[in-house]
Amino acid sequence: MIDPKLRGATAIVGVGHAGLGEAHGYTEMEILVQAAQRAVADAGLTMRDIDGIATASVASTMWVMPVIEHLGIRPTFMDSTMIGGSSFVAHLMPALQALASGQCNAVLVCYGSTQRTSTLNRAEIGAARRKLDPQPYETPYNPLSPLSSYAMAAARHMHQYGTRREHLAEVAVAARKWAQLNPEAMMRDPLSIDDVLSARMVSDPLTVRDSCLVTDGAGAYVLVRADRARDLPNKPVYVLGSSTACWNRQISSMDDLTVTAAAQSGPIAFGMAGLKPADIDVLELYDAFTINPILFLEDLGFCKKGEGGPFVSDGALAPGGRLAVNTNGGGLSCTHPGMYGMFITIEAVRQLRGEAGERQVKGAKTALVHGNGGTLSSQSTAILGTAETL
């Protein structure tokens, strides 16, 4: 059982990003430093105050060390756990434990990627990643990874529950409608159900519009203990619940292609927060592909297993719909620099601070952030809240 004293014991007090969409010649380290500096300044702190750090990269097993070097900090807490796109949601629990124990006083969580504009040879990068992350049962077949894996999950959900391609398209269209309210989003052109269905097929049943963007981007957020958060300039956003689970690495090792480890991480996070799905005002779900939010809505308890398709229909996730989901436009229309968990966390904080502009969800007091890593592999759920929720 998670120590109940950890609920609300820490708060996110600063956020920042840099190089969204395109980094314009900067390296991933350079935009990471820019985002980190902005997050620390947003928190009303300086780099001298940062004595904890959490970061990860797909390209380096020792990434935290050069990041420390570039930031000029001397941390007493370091976390470089790399579990794919959920890493920056999963970093919350070790960070809040380190803060609660007194190991450190201010933790910077940061990430940067120039996946879109990097001049490095993508084929060579792909080969290096396969060597670092061997998948012995799948690699010999040379799948279009990770796209083929998510297509398999979508196809199985369609076969097992009658989910239609139109249901998948609803997710993409809702994300685009939120993106049209976000000046930082990369894709803001109108998008219809027919546009998604008629787009180029990339891995049946997924089209290019069912698939996330490939962008650059860096993001960062700062955590401190709750007592200190009250004295800093911005409205604190408290960590009410946090949990991470992983059942598999390869899609071929899943017991059921329609059930993810979110079915484990979600209930634990809700239990720690003392909340239930009906209490959540804003959802930020990792939408690498349109099947993801459908699976996560089911596994996290917002609808029953197999009912995700009908649940998202008729604009349910779009502005003015049943649920405010992926309010920045998500990985499908806003940004997706390789690992997206950082950016859903930043968006949740902005919503709870009331800083989201035209896309602001009125009266939002609670937000659920859910990160996904690998091929429906690692799942990390966090529940955040304003002071009224403590």
C-alpha cells in the first residue's frame, strides 16, 4: 500500500517547453536546457535551487550525466529510468519519495528530442535502438515498429468488440478540434471523419491521420514539497496519486491485445488519490495512435471494456463533449517528439492553473495524466489536483 502521507505532499510549481514542432537548428540538449531554464524560472527558483533531477533519452544510457553537466547542477537525487514515453509520468513517484524523505528539495524533470529535424541517419539510429532494445520474437520479421504493433491492437479490438474505423477517427478529429484552440499546436487545419478514413493507409487499420506526429520538442517541470510550494509565485498543482505498471515489452507477449497495464496503474493511482473516474475534470492520455485513448478510457474505468468505440462517438472527447480529453491537441495534432509523457503533464498543469487560453476547461480542479511506453508496454497514471482537492 502506498503511504497515504504522500498524497498531496508534493506539488508541480513550474513548467516550460522549447522547440515545439521544429527546433530550428538547435540540438536536443540545447532545447532541453532551454525548457529546463524556463520551468525553473516559472517556479520562481534558480538552477542553484535544483538538487534533484529525472530525465531519460532513447539515444543514451547515461543521459542524466551530460544533462547535469549542461545545467550546471549538483543533485543529491538522480533518476534516469527509461521506460519509453511514460517515463516522465513515472518519474513522479520516485521524485515525490525523494522529496518526502528529505533527500532533496527541488526536482527538475526534463526531456528533449529533435526527432523531426535531426541530421543523424534515421536508419542508423533505428539499428542502434534495436541493438539496445532487442525484441527477439518480433525483430526477425522486421515489423514497421511501433506502428504495426498498435495496428494489431486496433484490429483485435475491432474484431473482438465491433469497434469501427469511424470510432478511431473520432479520436483524431476530437484532438484536432482541441488543437485548433491551441496556437502552439503543429496541426490546426480542419479534419473530418472522412479525412481520417480516406488518408493514406500506413498499417491496416490505421491511416496516417490515426498516427501521431513526428516533431521536435523539449519540456520540463519542477516539483517541491507542498509547504514550500505555497510560498512560490504560481498556483501549485499537487500530486494526489501516482502509479506505474508494466506487463510486457513486445506486443506479442501481451496476454490480451485489448487490455493494458493501465488496468493496474489506474486503480492504484485512484486509490492513492481517494478519487474515482467521475471526479476527474480533465484527461491527458498518451495518444500515439487513435486506439490508445480508447484502450485507456476502458482500462482506467471511464467506460467498460469493449465500449470505448461507442463511448468516444459523437464528439464526446472534443471541446464541449462528455469528457475533456487531450486538450492541447495531443500527440495526434499538437506535438510528439518521440516520448510524449512530458507534454501531457505540462498540459494538465496549465489546465489546473487556469492558463490554457481558449482551450481552458472551466473550473478544472482535477486532472488525470496517463503515459504509455513501448508498444502498449509501460503504463503510468498520475492524478493531479488544485489546493481545493487536498
